[in-house]
Amino acid sequence: MSYCKLYIDSNENRKQIQNLVDQTFLKLEHSRTRYIQTLSAVVYNNDNHNLALKVGKKFCPTETTYYVEIGDENEDEDFDKPEFEKVIIDLISELRKQCEYVVASCNFEQLVIEKTGWNWTESHPYFK
């Protein structure tokens, strides 16, 4: 199963973030109907959330409010790695329009940087 974790910092509640992720997948589904149906994305409260820092000002992504686990349930059948990466990058781009801080933890982080302009690194922990 291919996998990616997103760290999201937001003032919205977990249910609102899950709805945002779901709605974004629906929006993306129009161009990738067959593929997105095999993906699962679940939003969790982050037990490591650092309440001492303002939303969007976390130095480390693991201190965000939420994390999202995204996986492809059918990787063993007709998994399309470039398509998975493209969907995740599109998801990140859309979520960044509405959330203060969205970071990917995956094995294609350099591609996320190339396609979206940023992803967390120690030398560039903040967007912009």
C-alpha cells in the first residue's frame, strides 16, 4: 500500500478538516475518477499538537493540530505511482488554499517541493 501523511495546522475542528479533505477529493475526482476511488484519507487529532505556538507557526510539522493518513488500498492490483503522487500534490495545493499550514511526509517530498513550491525542511520550516 502506498502511503503519505499530511500534517495540517488549522483553527477548524477535525470534522471540518475531514470534510475539507473529502470535498477536495471529490473535486479532484472529476479528472481522476477511477483512481481516487481507491484512496483512503482519514484525519486524526495530533497528540503531539503544540498549543503554545500559534496555528501556522509550528517549527516542526509533527506539532500541528491534525495529521491525515492517505493510502492506496489497491496498490497490489493496478497501482499507478505517478498518478498517486500527482493526486497527493493536487490535494496539498488545494488544502493550502484553505489551511494555514499543510506539509507532506512521504517518499516523494522533493517532488512536492518542485510542484508546489514548498514543503517543510529544517532550513525552510515555514511557507513563504
